[in-house]
Amino acid sequence: MRMGYGLVGPRRERHTVLAEELDGLALPVGDDGVVIGVDAEGRPAVLGVNRSTPYEVTLIGGLWTAQVLALRAAATGARVAVETGRGQVWSALAQAAGGGQQCVTLHEVGRVPPQGASAGSPVLVVRDCGMRPPRGRVVAGPWQSVLTLLPYLSPTAPRLLQQSSLVGVQRVSPDEAEQIGKLMNLPRAAVDSLPTLGDGVTLWCNQRDRRFVMTQGTEAETGLLGAARRID
């Protein structure tokens, strides 16, 4: 069980879970962090990127989803460092985020400086470095998570997927779906669904658990980034 420390709040009755209900809690997307959408049952899906332990996330998907995640992480108080070779597509987001505070910074590939992450100042590093991202100088660590965006499955994907704590997969080709299914131990139904996913839908998974999540932009996000899309 993960424990948090903060101000002492109102005293309430202790929450308990029956032993047979524990499996229902074993989900790759939890209930403490950044709201990334809703699942198939309409329940909020939350991605906990601010962690005291290293956390690697790989997203095989579109720029739109990565940018929404960056905006929402910044809204929770995290600093976001974007490593990218296409700074022009991130510049408007960096200027708009934080209400005047520089909470989103842009860096050229391979030139992300040490971020000094801490419990009071967590960091999300977003690596938008194309199909073959080089090994990053700044890696995941305590209070510093790394999200690597891959537009499609690439030769570097198996290594990234194996070292990731969480993998997001958006619409891919049938051949890519088969490869991802083998790498992530996905059931047949999930593999068959990957080529048909709608814009904004992501399968978040690890080797044990999986959940389909629909991400819809808020009015402000849609005004800045446009409508959800898989292809940039």
C-alpha cells in the first residue's frame, strides 16, 4: 500500500476492501494523479506521474494526447520539460500553460538539463524525439517521471516497452497490433481492437493489467490544441 503524508484532515470512518475485491484494484491507471479521461464504464481514469520512485511511460500514439497529458500534469503543479526536435508544435502550449508561470520548458533533443525534481517540485519529462529517440541524458528518478512519445511502432519500441512501467497504445496497423500484443501479453480481443480505436482512445496497459480510456479535451484544451486526433 502506498502511503502519503500531508496535513491532518477530518476524521472519517476507515475504508476497507474485502479480500476477493483486491483484484479489482490491480489497475495500471489509478486514482491519484492526472485525470486522463474515462474508462469503458465511465469512471475517471487517473495517471499518477508524481511518484517517489522512477516511473517510465511510453505512448505509441499522437501528439495531441501527449500534449493534453503535459497540460494536465502542469495543472497539478508538476514542472514539464519537453525534449523535442519540433519545438514549433509545442511553443503555443508552453506559452499558454501555467498562467504566466514558466512551468513548461522546451529543450532540443539531447539537451535537457538536470531538473532538480523533488517532492515539492515534481517533474514530468516528455520525450518527443521521433521514431528512434536516443537514450536520454535525463532519466526517470524520484519525483521525475518520463513519458516517451512514439508516433508508430519502431525498432526501439521493444526496449522502451520492456523498461516502461506503463504503456499507452492508440490506433495502430494490424501488423503493429500483433507485435504489441506479443510484447505486452495482450488478450486476442484487445489486439483485434487496436486498429479500430477512435481518436482520443488509448489502451493503457502493462504486463498484468489493461484499460481502455477515452480522453476528451476541455474547452480550453480544444481551443489551444484542436480536437482529439491520432495523426498529427
